[in-house]
Amino acid sequence: MGIRIVIIGAGPGGLTAARSLTAAGHRVRILEQAPALRTSGGSVTLWPGSIRILRELGADPSDLGSRLTRLEGWAPDGERLMTIDLTRAERAHGAPSVHLTRRALAERLAEGVPVEYGSEVVAVAPERAEVTLADGRTISGDVLVGADGRDSAVRRALWREDPAERTPWVTWQTFAGAPEELVGSGRSLVITGEEGMCGLSPAGPGRVLCWFEVRTAPGRPLWLDEADPVVRLKEVFGGWRGLVPEVLSVVTDLEAFPHWRHKVPRTWGRGPTTLLGDAAHTMPPSLAPGTNQAVEDAWLLARSLSDLRGYERTRAGQLRLPARLAGAEITNQPGRRVPGGLMSTLYSWWIRRSSGYLSSRPG
Ligand SMILES: Cc1cc2nc3c(=O)[nH]c(=O)nc-3n(C[C@H](O)[C@H](O)[C@H](O)COP(=O)(O)OP(=O)(O)OC[C@H]3O[C@@H](n4cnc5c(N)ncnc54)[C@H](O)[C@@H]3O)c2cc1C
């Protein structure tokens, strides 16, 4: 008979952990503060390592999104600077890179997982693996896993401080049926210049995620006080040519996603309590680390329950480089012309380097 595990948070990290720990024979309770599955937000890119983990757990979401075959980097004047052939990494690692809505991913991951909704954790006793809920109930297990995101209550109880800080960057994002040439394609584009970055990625049937990353002006939080962000974005990106003006002429209802980060410590838990996903390592979305690294945590945790500090140390080592690159927001820096062959090889290396799952398998 397995041990009793209490997971706080039914985001991608908590749901993957629930699947992974249940598959390993443990008794899992998963508590979520929201009254129902949280499906808002933009879309995410899942790398080959995550797709293989989710396949093993019976929750492969590939059919719900767009299989990416090319990642292109463009300059604001409409010049293509590089093309990464993503099929090379797909062949090397046995799974595609897939871009899909957060909603589609959450729904696939939650299938058959008995989430206890409306269960907000308000107090945590890490040494006893025990939580108190807003309705007064107390719940404990043999192991407590904080998968409760960037503003984690479990992390606060463990660390007694909130190390997460905002970076100067914010993403404005929405879904559109344009640009037409990307709908239903495998092409994902990033256009970078001094003003910021525009990303365009097919995200499943009929849909493209259009996002703009802009640097917050000191003293003027662009993500808070913009009555009509499209007007402001047209000012910022007004001099750009090609697809960007076309996109800005059709998008509406942009939503803001501010970027946060904190340093990844060597270990992050205490006694029978640990963390995973954004609770342990909040990062900006540069190079799409958030969901992929949460899935990687969940996979390793299910194999490391008898050594939680070992799990944390291993993951901290694997996370150092992704955290550094994401924290530096490297995908928002103006692009340079780079040979496609070199970038395709580098991308494939990166996919393996940032996946503990893939690294543990013969190359
Ligand atoms: C609503 C939402 C929208 C998002 N949109 C985007 C986006 O557009 N782009 C992007 O790159 N990333 C987005 N993210 C972040 C992204 O989901 C994560 O970076 C990544 O998937 C890692 O997931 P996670 O499971 O660690 O954390 P999260 O996805 O943040 O999930 C944490 C879960 O814990 C729950 N929770 C928090 N506190 C408590 C508590 N006290 N008691 C019980 N439950 C609690 C939350 O309600 C949430 O469901 C979003 C997250 C959320 C919650």
C-alpha cells in the first residue's frame, strides 16, 4: 500500500504530480482553491520531454494543439534572421514540440483526477505535512506537496518570506484567427527589436496566440493602467513592418501576464513537505520553462518520495540554466542572423539539456 500524499494546487504541475504519484501506487488527495478547473490564460509550448512524460501518464495532449515544425526569428523590418527545424529535435527525442491552449492542457490533465475544488489552504504546518483550509478543516498526509503556483502559501510557510519579484517585462496576449498563413500551420514566429518582442504561434484548430512582450517604463506599470493596450502597442510597435501591423489591426481583448522570477535554491522543502512547479521556481515565460519544468518536477518527484531533499537537489541542478536564461528574458533581445543548421542542433541539445527525463535516457 502506498503512502498518503496531499497536493496543494490543480495547475499543470499539481495535476501531473497527481497522475504520476497515483500511477506509482500512492493515495493522493489534490486540493484546489478555485471552485472549478482554472482554464484561463494563454497557451504553452510543451517540449518533447514533457510530451513523453504525459504519454506515459496517459495524458498526451498532442491531438489538442499544433505540432510545431519550424521556429522562425524575424527582425522588425520583415527580414527573416533564422529558422529552427523542430523536426530534428522531434526525431532525436521521440516526440514533437506542441503548442496548445492552457485550457486544453488543463482539461486533458484533469481527466479522471478527483480534484477537491473550493479547498483554499490558509495555513501550513510543514513538519507535520498538514494544512488548514479556509473552511476550518485540517488535512494531513505522509507527504505534502505545494504545487500552488507563483504566490505559494506552502512556500511562504517553508521559507517565511516571498522571494518572487516582478521583472520589468509584461506579456500582452490574446488568441486570433490571424495571421491566416499561420492558422493550422506548424510555424511559430518571434519578431524581436529594441521595442520588445511579438510572438505568433498556432495553438490548435483555427487559433493563433499573438503576444507582445514590452518592457515596463519605470514608474509606469504598462500592465495595470492601460485602458486600451492595443492603442499603446500600436505606438510602441508602430515602426515595425510585415505581420505585426496586420496582427495589431485585428486583435482585441488583450490580457496582461506580468513576469516574475526568483532564485532557485539548492533545496526548497523541509521534513515531509516539498514544492514543485512555479511554487519552487517562478520564471518568466522566455523559452517556455514554466509548464515544462513543472511536468519534469512531477515526474521526478514520483520516483524520489523516500528522498525529498535529493529530488530538490537534482531538480535545482537541472533548473539552474533554464532559470538563468529565462530570468535574463533572452528571447526578448533583438535577434541576429544565425545559420539555421546550427540553431536546429542547438535547439535539440537544449531540449535534452533542460529535461531530466530525456537526460536519464540513452541519447
Ligand atoms: C489562471 C492562470 C493563468 C495562467 N496563464 C498563463 C499564461 O498565459 N502564460 C504563461 O506562461 N503561464 C501562465 N500561467 C502560469 C503557468 O500555468 C505556470 O507557469 C506553469 O504551468 C506551472 O504550473 P504550476 O502548476 O506550477 O502553477 P499554476 O499553474 O500557477 O497552478 C497553481 C494552482 O494552485 C492553486 N492554488 C494557489 N494557491 C492555493 C491555495 N492557497 N490553496 C489551494 N490552491 C491554491 C491555483 O489556483 C492554481 O490552480 C497561468 C497560471 C494560472 C493559475
